Amino acid sequence: MAKKSKNKKKQKPRLDSNAQRSGVNDEPKIGKNEYKAGLFKLQIELVKLQDWVKATNARIVIIFEGRDAAGKGGMIKRVVERVSPRVYRVVALPAPTDRQKMQLHAQRYVEQLPAGGEVVIFDRSWYNRAGVEYVMGFCSDEEHKQFLTDCPIFEAFLVSQGIILLKYWLEVSKKEQHKRFLERIEDPSKRWKLSPMDLESHRCWYDYSRARDAMLAATDTKAAPWYIVPSDNKKRARLNCIAHILSSIPYVEIPYAPPKLPPRQKAKGYIEPEQKHRIIPQRW
């Protein structure tokens, strides 16, 4: 029997399509300082974008979709960390009420669309109909099919009205999602993130895969394209996605004239009284 060559290199296991899309590769991890510095620069640009949005009355909608534990919440947190909530408004709607279930599907989302000078960020959106509602049986096959037909028309209308619409699908691998779910179970500070629906999404991985594929095929249009964000590496995903948001909007820096602080008024006899009110314990 012929001996195997000792010099023969071990072949790396091939990645499935989901692993490739989610960003599983041999890229080195981003260092903590490098990540913080890169994120801070991007967040400064988000402030400049904010000034431009206010000055031009622009209307921007940013949609973040993806499986449970794909990193949507962490992504949104970094986008809005240093900007005004009066300009950047995050929308994460709860389950619909009985009355809302009787409305047009998109009706409660339309109410949240931006006025001039606003950026609305949807943490899940009307695409619930193409994902959780369809997979979990909260809508019929016919309603799902009708949504996939109507959605591109609806989004083309939004764009025709001057709204800048950006859609991001955060792609997490099966292995990484499993790891994050276990972390939520074990970490007391993350348990609130794990809902019964999350557990079902873990079980129904391939049902969600089929629903995702159908959604992307039907609603990735020229007017409102989808952008895939590999999200197994959270730091890399955040930096790349925020950079893409900024590059997709034709904003310019609005000149800033720093104000002069006025001098403080004179005391005119005011004396600070002795503190008699309760002060919290100084434990640190």
C-alpha cells in the first residue's frame, strides 16, 4: 500500500454558501483599539450626515433585517450612539394589536416613515411578512405571495417620492447563531434577548433560509436593492456597514461656526445654601 506523502498539505474544509456570506474566513480579528478608532471616525461622519439631513430636509429610511442573533441591535446601537434621537429615530414595533391585524399590512410602518430632516432606522420592518410571519404561520401562503409581489411597487413609490431607502440583510452562519444563543442562555445580562420566537428560529433554520431566498429574489430591485452584511465578525460588520451607509448618501459637510460661550451672570448676593437634601451613597 502506498504511503501518504508527509509533505501533502491538508486541504481546508470548504465553506457552504451561508458560511461564505456570513463572513467566515481566515481574516485576522480587528484589534480593540483599531476598531474603536475606526468606529469613532465613522460616527463623526454620521454627525455630519445629521447636519446635512437637517439642512436639506432629506428623508432617509434604513432597514436592518436578518435572522435572530444576526447583530441588528448592536449595529443600530453603534449607528445612533453619538447622534441626536430627534434626527435618527429607531423604530422597533411590537407584535401588531388585533386592530392592526385588520389593517393593511404596511399601514403601521407607513406611519413611522420620516418627515423632512429625519433618518428612520427600522429594526425589522414590513419584511416581517416575508420572514417570521410566513415561517411561523402568522400569515397565509397567499398573503406571503401577495407581499412579495406588492413590496417592490411600494418601495419604488417611496423612492419616487424622494426617500433614500437602504436595505441591509445581516447574514449570520448557523454555527455562529448557535453560539450566540448559548451565550444568551448563560449570560444573565443577555437572557432578555432570548424569546420563545428565537428558540423557534433556531429550530426552523432551513425554513428561514428558504424564506430569505424567496424574499431576496423578489424584492432585490434596481430602485431598492438589498445589501448583504456578513455578520459573524461583529466589529468588521459594523465598520463595513456604517461605511457603506455613508457612501450611499450624497451628503456634504455643513460648515460649522463654533459659538462663543457667554460670560456667566454675576452672583448679586446669591450664596449657595448648606446641602440638606438626600445624596445617593458614593460607593465608587
